[in-house]
Amino acid sequence: MDMENKGQSNEIPQAPKETEPVNPPEDVVLDTEPSAVQPEREQKRKTPWVLYAVIFLILALVLGAYFGYRNGLARRLEREKTTVVQVAAEQYQLAFQDIAVGDYENARTRIEYVIKIYPQFPGAPELLRDILMRLEQPTAMPTLIVEFTPTPAVTSTPDLRAAEQIFTEIQQAVAAKQWDEAIKEIYAIREVNYDYRKVQVDGFYYIALRNRGIQRIQSGQLEQGLFDLATAEQYAPLDGEADGVRTWAELYLSGASYWDVNWQQAIDIFAQVKDAYPYLMDSSGMTAVERYRVALYRYGDQFAASGDYCKAHEYYLQSLAVAPDPEVQATADRYAESCQAMQATPEPTEELTPNPTEQTPLPPTEPTPEQTPTAIETP
């Protein structure tokens, strides 16, 4: 016991060594990191997706702005074209007003302006030709004026009884719906006494112009009718019927301006006019439904010229659906044949190769029972 105790007592206790810091594993370090570091790393991971989303949004905005600009530009060009047509129609109507008062020089200026901004305006070249023919004879007009100036008896002493009589004739003409006669008498009463029952005369003038304008448009005199309605509108607003007739007449003239220029536009416009006023026509005598029919097969000819006979045949069929026409039918048949030739697939050789073998069977390799005895009897 003593020896054991002595052996134990001889062992000198050593002081504990300083423990070196042990690096914990990486997963432990990640777990023991401060909580503020983890959101930063997650935010760094999400940053590229946010960047992609921002870039995609910017591209979408740029593309939207680009296509919006293109669409806006197309609409603006279409509005400008419509504005040109309206300005040309207005100047055309004012030219008729200048002709009515004898101001042919101003009328020529207006028509030349119409031809300059819209060369396809219907009726403008013919009207300019008439104006120039009248301007080529300026000598006769002054001599007549000089001869009649010394006798201004009517203007110097207005006859009120004549004015009353003319006013009665105006009333009778309006009641009988004789619009040309009513307007003629209104011009006469203004020459006799301009202020005589002016309010009532202006009212009759509006009624006569409004009704004659509609009558002219429905009879094919579109420009003259539009001029009457424009003059009537200076005295009072147009009612719904007159304004509607004017709108369709202007649309007809707009469609006629695309004739031989843009068949697709002509078709689109006359497709609308024919539904409301199928027999509305201009000085050419072609109704809206007839222009629609002709424009369809003329547009088909345009496709045929480019080699698309199938599309040409479709437009010819639409034209024939409006009204039959032997010549159009014959051309439609030719286009149909050309279309079928285009659509046919070249496979004649594959179908012809098996047919000869079926029609001409090969001779049998063994003799038939009928042939064997003949072969024996020959010797």
C-alpha cells in the first residue's frame, strides 16, 4: 500500500497545456454566421433575376413604343390623305360658287389647286377645261356690260309689287317641290329688293338648297349636290338625312379617287357605300354596286399578273356573286384552270409504272394442259 502510495506520490502533476483553437467544420461555421450575412447572400443570388426582369421590361417598353409609333404614323398618314380629299372637295365646291357669280379666274385657281394636291379628283380636269374655254372669250363680256350700264332702271327704282309677286311665286315653287324654280325666283327677288322679307326668303333658300342638293346627289350630280348642301349649311345646320347623304356622297368620291390607283381601297370603300346607297352614282354613270363589282375582278387581274391565279379566281368569284357577266365568267374559268395546274403535284410516272404489268401478264413458264397433247400429236 505504502509502495503504491509512494509511486503515486512521485508522479508530478503537470500543468494543463493551453489548448490551441480548433477550427470548426465549414458547415458549423455557416450555421454560426450572423443572421445578417445570410439575407445579403440571398439578395446577391436574386439580383441577376431582378436584372433580367428589368431588361425584359425595358425591351418590352421599347418594342411597344416602336410599334405604337409605326401604328400612329400609319394612322396619321391615313388622316392626312383623308384631309387632302376633304380640302379638295371643299375647293371643288367653292369653284362652282365662283362660276355661279362669273368669277372664272378664281374658279380656275381653285381647280388648279385641287388638281395639284389631288390629281385623281373626279371631274376636276373636265371642269378646268370648261373654265379655260370660258376664259378664252373675254372680249364679248365687257362689251355687253358697257352696253347695259346706261340703263339701270330696275336697280334705281325697286318695285315692291314685283317683289311681292316674286315672293308668292317662291312660295308656290317650294310647295310644289320645284327647287330649281324656287332658287331662280330667290335670285330674282334679291335683285329687285335684297332686304324684302329677308328672313323668310333665306329660309326658303335653305329649304330649296337642301332638297335640291339631295336630289342632285341621288341623280348622280355629286359635286353639284355637295355644293348645294355646303351653301345651305351657311344658313342653318343640316339635318340628319341631308348630312348622311352628304357623307355617302363624299365617301363615293373618295372611293372613285382610288380608281385605277388602289383597288383594295376602292373595294373597301364601295363595299360600304353599296350597302347604304347601292345605286348612288357620279357623272360616270357607274353605281356604287357596279364599281364594287368591277373593282373586285380588276383586283383579281392584279393578282393574276403576279402569278397568283388562285387569289385572282377568288376575287372573280366574288365579282360574279354581285352580278353575272359572261366575259368575267370566261376569265374566271381560265384562272380556275391555271390555279388547278399550279396546285397539281407532278406524279404521273409513279402511277403509270404498275399499269403495263397488270394489263400485259407474263406468259406462263409451264405448258398448259391443253398444249401438252398438241405437242405429242405433232410427230
